[in-house]
Amino acid sequence: MDTDAQLTERDPSPTPDQGPEQGSRFARFRARAAGLRHRPVTLLALCLAFVLLLSTFIAQPFLIPSSSMENTLRIGDRVLVNKLAYRFGSAPARGDVVVFDGTGSFVHREQGENPVTGLLRGAGAALGLARPAETDYVKRVIGIGGDHVTCCDKRGRIEVNGEPVSEAYLHPGDAPSSVDFDIVVPEGRLWVMGDHRTRSSDSRDHLGQPGGGTVPLDKVIGRADLITWPMSRWRTFDTPGTFDRIPAAAGPHG
């Protein structure tokens, strides 16, 4: 073999900066990456697992199933529910739009569901592709623990701790409430109402039941922070300024 042929022949030995062990690790990494490229099902499963973990612990898309929060939220809207909003010492504030599990406060019976159907629905709900569980609700916080919430004053307004609430977010044509009530919200619970008062089953409908229509803080799933779909409805939620004027609770009857 002549000299030119020897120069063009590739030397199979490792380069000085790449020893046998490093070369072996690199080869294994390339082999695994190549294997993943040929396994789209595996990649899809990993992506879904990541999204489900994100939805379970950090933020979950929530499909609005009813008209109880119109016009703030409409049927078919997807809202992003911030599950970390109340995890580190914070608590729901008056005016927040929250998603909660109504078991024990709004729902007092067992909800029967086929386990397989329930699993599929739960996965779809976690991705915002299916209706949420029948026990999940989205409402606005009107009163927090200790608040004295009444309806209605001479002008038909709800009062919290003696201060009337001007509710500009109400569905056009709706009165603040067609039901009179007078309640002191127990500590650790919330008084919640829908923005479409004539279509909303909320705290008012459960006054005579255990808890008096109030929702325990530990049943709150998270705070609705923004509408993500449809794009034409994209918006974030701000606490209405009317709640800034509410004084702190001042005893059993505000």
C-alpha cells in the first residue's frame, strides 16, 4: 500500500481528547436518542405525563361547563387555574374567581361514575378537553371568614361588613340577588356566588344545609387567573376595586 493510501485511511483509534470510556458513553447516548426518535409513542407518553403533573400541582386548564359566571366566563371558555395561588400562606380574597370541590358544601350525595369513564374524563378535564367533575364549581368570592354578608340594602345591593358592594361584573339585567340572606361566614370558609345570579346555583341555594352554603378553604382547587381559549376572549382577571373598600370583619355581626 503506497503512502498516499495510508494517509487517507481513517485511524480507528480514539482521539487524544476522547478516551475509550468517553467514546463509549457518547455512543450509548446517541443510541438512546436514536431509539427515542423512532418511538413517537414513548415521546407522546412522556409529554402527556409532564402535562398531567403540571396540571395536578401547578396550573390546570378548566373548561367552563355552564352559564353561571356569564358574562365574565362563557360556556366553552378555557381558564387557567393557578393551583399555587393559595399554597404558601395566601388565602382567597374577596372578588377572586375560584374553582373548588363542592363535596360537602354544594354536593351532599355520592356521585356514581364508572371507574374507567371517570379516569378518562379526569384525564381529559386535566388537559381542559373535557367537562370537569360534577362536583367542581367556579364562582366569585364575596365573603371570607368572619365577614357579615347580607342582602339586600334599600337599593338592592349586597353588603359586606356594612359596606355596599357595587358589582359591575354582574350579567346585564341581573339583580344582586332575588333571595334575602344574612350570614356571618365561619372562619376558614368562603361565601361564593356566580356572576349570572339568575342562572347560578351558589351559596344562596345551600343556606339550610351543613355549612350554610359556605365552602371550606381546603376545598379550593385554585384561582382562575386568565382565559386561554378562545383567543378572542384572552384576558386576565383583576380583583374588582369595589372590594377594596370593604372593612375588616368586626365581630359576630360585622
